[in-house]
Amino acid sequence: MGQVEGKVAIVTGGASGIGAACATTLAREGAKVVITDIDDAGAQTVVGKIVAAGGEAICLHQDVSIEEHWPGVIEATERRLRAYWDRMPFVLTVILRRHHPTQPSPIQGEGFS
Ligand SMILES: NC(=O)c1ccc[n+]([C@@H]2O[C@H](COP(=O)([O-])OP(=O)(O)OC[C@H]3O[C@@H](n4cnc5c(N)ncnc54)[C@H](O)[C@@H]3O)[C@@H](O)[C@H]2O)c1
């Protein structure tokens, strides 16, 4: 049994890099993974790799810097993974400050820096 068997994991920025690696690892460890990103094609490619390896994943379009996108992601996750929703989902956000530390984080608001 995987370390996160049956849990729901939302991975933002999951279409490439660290996010894609996290999404793939979580799926391998048994999580139902929701990949969100502004790169829809990249997200779909990661979903395809996870499903081909026997895992379960879906992708949703989300720009994490737009606060209004968040409720839709949670609602779509609940709707599409309802069978697992009773288990507390967790959100892994790997988009932080971009490569220039002087630029503001794309995620604004309380609790983010
Ligand atoms: N502190 C460190 O040592 C360290 C090391 C490596 C990376 N990082 C940081 O970690 C983060 C991820 O790095 P990476 O190499 O995986 O980057 P990456 O560019 O490969 O992946 C980032 C993903 O986020 C997506 N994305 C960008 N803006 C978005 C937005 N507004 N909404 C939704 N998705 C968005 C991109 O489409 C991409 O798929 C970056 O912010 C990077 O600066 C920090």
C-alpha cells in the first residue's frame, strides 16, 4: 500500500518541473491527483503518464494568482473525485517566487509570501 493511498492531492503548477515530479510521486504512492496549471497541454501530458503507469489523475486549468479560480478547482475536485472526498484533500503548491527574488509571488494574500 502506498504512503498516501486513496487520498486526494491537488498539485498546483503540476504540468512541469517540481510540480510534475510531485504529482507523479503522489500518484505512484496511491493518491488521486488533481494537476492544475496554466499550461493545459503540459498538465494533460503528465496526466497521461500517470494513467499509463496505472495511477489516477485529472487536470484542471488554474491560474493560482487569480483568487477566483480557487473555489472552482475545489468544486471540480469534489465533483470528479467524490468517492474519495471524505478523506481530507491536501494542496501542494509549488509555484512560489519565480527565479527573480525581487518579483512578487504570484500568490498574494494572507499566509503567502
Ligand atoms: N528555492 C529553491 O532552491 C528552488 C529551487 C528550484 C525551484 N524553485 C522554485 O520552485 C518553483 C517551481 O520550480 P520548477 O523548476 O518546477 O518550475 P517550472 O517552471 O518547471 O514549473 C512551474 C509550473 O508552474 C506553472 N505556472 C506558472 N505560473 C503559474 C500560475 N500563475 N498558475 C498556475 N500555474 C503556473 C508553469 O506552467 C509550470 O508548469 C519556482 O517558483 C522556482 O522558482 C526554488
